[in-house]
Amino acid sequence: MNKIYQLKIIAMIKITKDEFRERISRIQEVLKERGLDGLMVYGDEYRKENLRYVSNSWPIFERNACFIPKRGEPVLACAAEGETYAREMCVWGDIRNVKEFACVTVPEEIDYPMAKFSSFHEIIEEILGGGRKLGITGFWDIPGPIYDRILNSVSGLEVINSDDILINLRVIKSEMEISCLKESGRIACEAYKKLMEVCEPGRTELMVAGQAEGEARVQGAEAITFDVFGSGRRADTIVGRPTGKIIGDGDMIMAALAIQYEGYTTTVEYPFVCGRMKDDQKRMLEILFEAANVQQGYLSGGVTSGEMVRAVREVFRKHGASAYDIYPPMHGIGLAEAESPYPDSSSSYKFKSGMCVNSDISLFGHPGGSNRIEEGFVITDSGPVSLTPYIRELCAKGI
């Protein structure tokens, strides 16, 4: 494909301002239903998902909050050093600095002579329009001292944990959200191809991981959400980072790449052995592939989510591997690498068309080694649609 043409296509895969307006309208309807006068959506560099959903803002170092009134457009509160970047990212025009969101915590008060500051009191009074009920999304992520300042910013303010508002809104993805996840999945697959290509005995984990990360950036990744890597016995770490360890012949490779595109993250992980494979490694990998392929039959709208978990675990039980299964085999994906739905074996809710999920099928501490499979899917009424077809093809093929 012509590179310029490809860049034009990628540029079109972006959440529009109209979609952001629609999200705010839906939130405002919920505020009215619940008798809330406004909503504060907190976020930072790491816990960005709710903030990105309502404003597209994604701070570096600093904290941000999007304040949503019952009527009208939101206000974004940011910090002085990140104001220009916030204006570049945010879809809303009303952007204000607050000192509490500064990028560092030091005993000195940092002077920003060119910055204009607002206060929580000013913003919250304005957003609430005379009311006193403020919902907060990101409730458990706000540092205690900042929460205290918010609570004391307006006389008689009542703060309500409203995390569920955005959890419920985000669980079913729009067509454009799915397009973003597909692009994230495409990039992740290209990066994983590079990882498998360069993973040879004698190279370090860092060298191999670096090649994959570089390929992801070349392909258009906005960020590498994480790069989990372990070889040999280090595969037992579950979520370890790559190190300077030299990869040996016959080492089990546990490598997961979580790739972010326009805020949306898809994770890929394919278990393999670098060099010569032992019989016990082969047996362990065959169990993982069987479980992944069985899971496919349960990823449809209307299927009870717990049935999927039980079906995967039945594969482990059949092969005497249940003792090495340490967490549920699936979680939702979207603006967070792991979000709802997050079913376990007792979950009674049903999958719905438009949910986007990542498999997370793992065995750790098995005699043949430790590893897992991660691939992305859109759930539809007629079955799963792969977001990461390269990984799906490898898993369907097996060893």
C-alpha cells in the first residue's frame, strides 16, 4: 500500500468531536436521573481512561480533571506546564490551570509567572450552578490531599462516588472505538511479528523487546502501554519487564505487548519456545492452545460469561493443569488495557454484541513452563471477530 495513502487512512481512525458531544449528552442525562448537579472525571498519565473518554485529554506527569455540568460544555482543569499540550489534546475549549495538579511534588512552591490559575472553588461553584451534589469518577484514583481540597472547596458540598456511570457507558463500543482497537491490534501484530523474528538464542530480552517496541512506533503506536517479557525461568514472573538476561536455546518466551492507538489498547501474547522445544514444554503449550480455541465457541452475544470461564477451566482440569491456573481467562479492553467485562466462573451476566475483550489464558508454574495467550476480539451475535488476526491464526494452527 502507498505509504501516504496508508497515513491518510490512519488519520481518519479517530474519535470525532460529535462522538465526544454524544458521550457528554448521555452523561448529562444520567446526572439528571440521579439528581447530581455535576460530575468530576479525574485522570492522570496512568489512570487516563475516563478522562480520555470525556475530553481526549491525556496528561504527562500532571493530573487533570474534566468537570461536566448538567447543561453545556465541560471545563478541563490541568496544570501550568501541560496547558499547551492539554489544549492540543482536549476537544473542549474551556481549559484552566489549578495549582493542585502540578507535575511534581516538592517543598518549594513552583513559580509560573506566565500562567493564570483558577481554584477548585471557582470551577466547582460554576459547574454545579448553585447545586451541591458532585459526582466523582476516578474516585479511588484521586490522591487524598486533593480529594480533601475538593471536599472543602464549596460549603455544603456533597461528593458521591460515581465510577459506575462511565463503567456502564464504556462497556459497549461504538463503531469508531472498534476501529481504533482494530488499528491498535494491527500495530500490535506487526510488532509481535518483529519480536518473533528477532528472538534468537544469544540475544538479550531487552534487545528483542526493543526491536518490537520500535516496530510498534514505526507502525503508528501512540504509546507502548507495557511490554512484559520473560525468558526461561523468568517466564514465571507473570508480569516481569525485559532485562539484560541472555536468551538461551530452549527458553520458554513469555512476551506480551500492549499497544495504544488514540487511547485504545489491545494486547497480544503468543507463547513460544526459542530454539529447541522439550516434550513437557510442548504438552503445556498444547493445553493453552486447546483452551484458547475452546474459548472461541463462547464469545457471542447472549452467552453467559461464566460459561466461558468454566469451559476454559474444564480444559485445564481434563489435563490435570488446574493447579497452575491463577486468574480468569478474559477481560474487557478499550481505553484501559483491562476493563469490564471481567468475568469469573460464577458470573451470570451475558456477553453483549459490541463488547471488546482480550483473552488472558494462562498457566504459571506448570512443569513444562509458564506462559499465556492474549488476543483481542469484538463480541457479536454471530461470534467473535478478531482484532489481532495474526495471533488468532497462530493459535488456531497450534505448535
